[in-house]
Amino acid sequence: MAAKIHVERMMHRSSIAVAGESAASYALIKLIPSGLGAGGASKPMGLNLALVLDVSGSMYEEDGTNIPRLKRVQDAAIAAIQKLKPDDTMTIVAFAHNALTLLPPTTIAEKDKIEDVIRKIDMFDVDPGGTAMNDGMRLALDEIEKLAGPGRLSQIVVLTDGETSGEQDCRTLAERAAKSKIHLTLMGVGIDWKANLIKDLAKLSEGKWYYIDVNQAAEAERIFVEEFEQLAATAFMDVEMHLRPMKDIKVKRIRQVVPEIKELQTAEPEERHMVAKLGTLQKDQSSRFVLDLSLPKRPDGKYVIAQLEVTYDLGTGVRESSGPIPIEVTYTPTQGYVNAEVMKHIDEVQIFELNANLQKAIATDNKQEVQRVAEQIEQKGQLMGPRAAKKTMLAKQVLQELNAGGRVSKKTQLAMEDSARMAEEMPSN
């Protein structure tokens, strides 16, 4: 039996009543890896990984932890390597004013050699007086492209703590990576890196970004281990969701809600055929998506509103498919009961959207709007209970800083944005 992705779908109500010409509705789509392979599960594919580390002068700051940032990152990388498979490969690039490839692609079986380069990363001929992240990205991409191809996941992990030179060059390199099906993971340490650039690069390369709080001594290791663990477990590449809505059914938006919240870009290769690229899927981690729908008025009864198909690559270069799966809705004279599981995800999305409004208000120095939106986030978080405790706490922090000094610190902004996009753990139903 080949590995496959099991698909579950459910509407936010057991049935709907449309009083006017149309009504908003939501569908939750779950993608769950299944199949046979090593250990009875989908088998992870080989990993072609590059680690691109900032070794500029600011990386030697201790931030009140008594441990330099670079030392924390070195320890984190070494801990994370333990999660990789012996036949995975690692490339190491260091950058500051210039950039150097310190280690060409090397298998994890040579772990001692890789760890030695990481431990001595500050001893190579890299001038610490600058931040040329674009040069580091280019060297890594050159190396990774040599081994990119079917059967292997190619990924570049970039860490920086400052604003880089060559921003447009970075964007061009992220686009080049995407064309080669190489994804980027961007890690911003502290508060001096340019958040808009980092987020753009993650989006352009269909990757992700992380914020590392420098005052939390163990934060770098937690994030590195989490990321490497997920990369090593990837079993499905180039996953795509194909939606074919029926006439008069509108799919307004598709959002990923687990493992993190983000709106997905969609293409429409033909009429009533939408395609969303979902990236990779790990062998032991489900992902979830919410479809934002507009449904027309119809007579009572059960209707298929869309056909859903999920396609993916198991590393062979051949597309596999779930086959067409109907999404159905029952129309009734009165509204059916609300599905609590779906609504929990919609609550998370609403906080995510409120946070986007909060960031805009902070950027335009609209203190009244900052106050109003932060209060909304706090209230929404309190209604959601313990699982939104961090989001509630950070909204309170925004209000305290605004009331005390008239401005919100960049650290609190980054922490708020980071928290808003991360799906909180919820009890399974």
C-alpha cells in the first residue's frame, strides 16, 4: 500500500439556512498522512539542507543571558542535527561583511565533522563588520541546487540578527529558490532584523519564518530542534489543494490554520478550478485549512458545493492524488448546531486578522486604533480561555506599554505577531 494523505472535511454548522440571496459559511479540511512505510507510516524522504548563519559582531552580544547569541545558536544547531537521518546532507555557510561556504554538502553520517565546523564557525575568514545575508543565501543556493531533485527535500535555513545589505537581491534569490522547489526558513534573532523582508522571503519561497527572543536562553534550541525535526520527517512534497466549486458557490479565501495560520495564495488555471500550494507535509503531522465560502439560497436538501482533490509527490517526481472528494452542505429551514472544532479555528483566525490591524495601527502611530484593537484581542482571547493565554497576555502588554510610554516596543510587536500566527494546542474532539 502506497503512502497517501487521508482527507477529512466538515462544515462549521451541521446544516444551514440562507435567509437572503447568500450567506457566509466555513469548511474545515484536515489532511492526515497515512500509509505504509518504515514503522508502519509514511516514509520520510532525504533532506538536502543548508544552514546559513550570521556571524556579524552583534552575534557576540549576551543579552543578559551571560551566553553570546552565536554560542546559543551553535549549541542549538548541534542539538538539532541529532534529529536528522544519516543519509541527509548538510551545507554550512557563514556570512557577515562577506560570506564563505564552510562545509560543502556532507552527510549527517559524518556528524563529527559537521559539529566541528559549527563549533569553529567564528574562526573562519569572515569579516564581522556587516550583514550581507544575500551573499550567504547565494552561496547556499549554489550548493543546494547541486543535489536538488526527485526524492529529496531541499531547504535553506537562514539566521540573522540584523538588517542586511542587498534586500532586493535577497528577494530575487528567494524567487530563484522557489523556481527550483527549494524552500527557505528564516530565523530572526532579537529585534534589529527587518521583519518585512524576512516575511517577504518566506512568502516568496513558500517557506516560513521564526522570531527568536534573545532574552530566553533556551529559545534558539527549541526553535532549531522543532524545525529540523519537521524537515527530517517530511514525507510529501509539493502538496496542492484543488477546489472545483459548483455554480454560484464562491470560495473567498483559503487559510491554513494548523500548524500555523496564514492565508494561501490561489491560482485559477481554468474557470471554477482553484489551486492552492500547501508545500510539504510531515509523516506524523496533520495540517488543517479553513475555506471561507459564500453559499447561495437553495431549496432544502443536501447538495455537493465543491469537489476537493489533494495532489502530492512522494519524492518520485510523479504526482499522486486523493481523487475527487465531495464537500456537502445540508440546507434546512433553521440553522443547525455549530461545530465547536471548526469555530475554534475561526476564533484563531479572527485574532490573527486583528493582529494584522494592530500592526497597521502601530505602523501609522494611530494610538486610538492601537488601544481599540488591542482591547479586542484581549477580550477575544479571554473568551477563548486558557489556549489563548499567551495572546491575551501580549495584548495586555501592548496596552500597558501604550499607556505607560505612548508607544509599543518592537519586541512586543514581534512577540504579538509571532503568537497570533501560531495555532494554539486544542483538545481533539
